[in-house]
Amino acid sequence: MMHRNEELEEVQTALEESEDRYKRTLSQLEQERDNAKRYKVQIATLEERLVAVNEQLENENAEKQNANRTVRRLEKRLKEVSFQVRLREWRLD
């Protein structure tokens, strides 16, 4: 009878160790799940920021293009005015 009790105790000890391992594994999996949720939130936040930065970049590029067009137009006008001034000076001479 004692032999049977020892076997049962060994089985119980093995089951308790298995249960402890499973609980640790479950805890690790839950922690990884929670980390994954946090990472998803961080990724979503970074994606939103990326969209905002891309929009800002597009706006700045459009502003730069407009400024470049304005500069070219003003340079052209300056050349025209300079030519007119030289032409008047030439006529006065």
C-alpha cells in the first residue's frame, strides 16, 4: 500500500510541476499578448504621425513650387524692366 501512495505522490508532484510550467507559459503568453497590443497601438500612432508628416511635406513642396514660380516670374519682370531702363538710357544718349 505504501508503494502505491508513493506512486500517487510522485504523479501528484509531476502534475503540480506540469501545472506550474503551464501557468508560467500562460503568463508569458498573456504578457506577450499585452505587449503585442501595446506595439499595435504604437505602430498605429507612428503610422498616423507618418501620414501627417507626409501631408506636411506635400504642402511644403507645393509652397516651394509656388515660391519658385513667383521667383521666375519676378526675375522675368526684372529683366523686362532692366531692358526698358537700358533702352531709355540708350535713347537719352
